[in-house]
Amino acid sequence: MGERFDRIIRGGQVVAQEEVRVLDIGMKDGKIAALAERLEASEETSVLDARGRWVLPGMVDVHVHFNEPNRGHWEGFATGSAALAAGGATCYVDMPLNGLPPTVNVPALRQKEALAEGTSVVDYAFWGGLVPGNLGDLEPLAAEGVPAFKAFLSNPGGEGEERFREVDDVSLLEGMKRIASFGGLLALHAESDAITSALAEAAAREGRTGPLDFVRTRPVIAELEAVNRAILFSEQTGCRLHFVHMSSPEAIDLIDQAKRRGVDVTVETCPHYLALSELDLERLGAVAKCAPPLRDEARIARMWEQLAEGKIDVIASDHSPSPEELKLAPGLSFMQAWGGIAGAQSSLELMLHEGHIVRGIPLPKLAAVLSANPAKRFGLYPRKGEIAVGFDADVAIVDPEASYILSKEDLLQKHPISPYVGRTFSCRVAMTLVRGSVVYEAGSGIQLSGHGIQLRAGALGSVVL
């Protein structure tokens, strides 16, 4: 008798590393046990019919803000992970801000762990943070399994003494030396605070408070200056780098040039920088406000070319939610509104629509930047990120014919605020499985609350892309 499977996904168009093939996927004990044109089911095997549907590796979203502890009213692990599951994501790495306290030491990490355990729908890991004064906390955090550290080169905003702080040049340099000493990975929000702060102050003095005024206070040159400075520090210290949410093709080219010189650096962008422009920001208002800001259509077109050329390593949501009153309250100026786009549920569908259906980018290339590459870079590989024997049975089953218009009622995040409400998507996640279990099904919602487990990546666990 052949191998017995707990579950078989039957006849889907399986998106593998190099190709798309119609295959059966056999799952056993939460792992992918077999891939074949035909697998035999026993009486105990659960069979899911995926004929006519795409079966992709679950998205590995390495950039989300779920804001716990003490800001669960903005978003929490339960609601944020539910939105991810509905969008075909099967694991995430939660940022060290905007929770209070931020995850900049082991006691703060313990608070995050306690809140997520038994709450998250999908699997998860936690970022650590680099802030002024916490050099001694970096290696202990790495020993506890954080896959990387986040630092800001510009003011991250927020209030309170405990809030996450940007690094000055000395803290950045010393932090990079320390992280390099144990082989860790540093990720940067790269905008020059000197440039953005001066331009924001000038706009305030002159009474310029609109959406395009905001864009002009955070120009591309601010991104380029910060990227150049960080790459220089990386070359001097040997610290591995990852640039989050890059918004301009110029910055991506700078990073690509550094890669060619041998710098160990990767670059991430987000769906909103590929699907929304500054014209959408004018039209939509604060719901589409983020930092760095949305750019012009010519830059967006060039970034799609860079994605096709392999110059973009990772796509992550940068899901940054807030209560409605912080974004849309009457009398709140655009400059005062919270900057962050809540897009976790739409990332995969948006990239499949805009990338594959509209622009013809092959599904394996999209799966690489959404799943395999982030898993590799952040120490979750070879457990996560691909549909292959031995990996966790994490998959998103997508109906390529299920066109729909996103409504507020579709959103599972805490606050139904999204720049994509009212947008037509040409495909839809039909089902999401995490370690072989169905956690989400279209039409009936979340199937397994609290199914997610913590992933301890370890600072030395990533793969060079």
C-alpha cells in the first residue's frame, strides 16, 4: 500500500519554484509529503478539489504592525492575522512598533509572545528593534529567535516616553557593528530625518497641508540619501542589510549597484507603491497616506520593470492600521492624519491581479518575492516559502475567475479602512491552509482561530539571495 496522507489537494495549478504544473499535493503531519500528477487517497484522507485554481505557497509577510501590547485597539494579533489568512498569507513577522513597550529587549518580547500565543490564526515571528541605548539587548534578542532588527533613520512618530525612537548616526554605526558581530540582519526605514523634518516645518509655516504638500515634504532625495549612508555603513561594518518599503526606482537601482559590489543587502517594496500613485493619494485622502509617500506613475512603471528584472527581492504589506479617528476624524488635516496603509488582506490578490493578469509577470516570479525570498532572508526557510516536499503545508488556493469588488464588509482587520475598498480584483483567495489545516475559507471566514505557532528563526538562519 502506498503512503497515507492526511489531506490531498487535488488537481490544482501548483506554483512551484520554476514552473506551474497541474499536480496533487499530499500532506501528512502538517508537512508536504508528496507532489505527483496523481496521488491515491485512503478512506481517512480529506480531499480538496482545486481543479481550475492556482495553488500558491502561502504569502510570508515579513512587515506587519499588529501594535500589541497596549495598542490592541489599533489592531491585534487575532484580527490582523485573520486578515492575513483571508489574503492567503500563512505566516508573518510582526514589527517592534507601535506597541508599548516596543520590542527592543527580551522582557518586551515576552509580552508580545504571551499576547500572540493561542490568538494568531497563522504562524508568526517577531522583529527586534535597534534604538539608541539598547546595544546590549541585541544579541539576547537574537538568541531568542528574532530574525532581524528594525531601525528608523527618520522620526517614526507616535507619543510617549516608551515609544520607538529613530537612531542617530553613532547609534546606527555602533548597532551595525554589534549586529554584524553575531551575523544578524538589520532592516531600515530609510528616509533622511534632516531633509524630511526641515521640509515639514517649512510646509507648516506656509500653511501647506494637502496630500501633495505631504508628498513634497518626503522627496525621493530623502530616500536616496539615507540609502547611500546606510550602504556606506554596511560596507564599513560588514552588517547585512534589508531596506523596507522602498518607494522609488532610483533607490532600488542604488541597492542593486551595492549588491553588484558584493554588499549583502536586499530590498523590499509594498503593493501600494506598485498599485497606487500620488494621484490616488489626492483622490483617496488620508486612507492612502504612508511614509515614504506614494510616487508618480512613471516611477511606478519603472518599479514594475525592476520587479520583472529581479531587482526587487521582497514584497510585504507594511500593514500599518489605526483607529478611524486618527485618520479620518472631522477637522483633522492631512498632515495630522496617521501615516500608514492597512493592506494585509489584499497584498497577494493585488499582486496577482496587477502583476500576473495585467502585466504578465510569471506566477513563480511573484511567488518568489511574496513567499520564498522573504522566508529565505528572514530565517524561515526551508520550512516556509515554497510548495516542496518537506516544507510546511502552507498554501493559498486562489480562484483566478472569482472577480469581485472589495467592500468594507469583506475586511477582517479591526478597522475596515483600506485604500482598496471599491477596487475590482480579478481573482480571490478561496482557501488558506497552514500546516495542512484549513484556517480560512471564502464565504465562511476563519475556520481555526488561534492555530498559529511562533517561529524562532535565529539571526544566523537566513539564506543569501
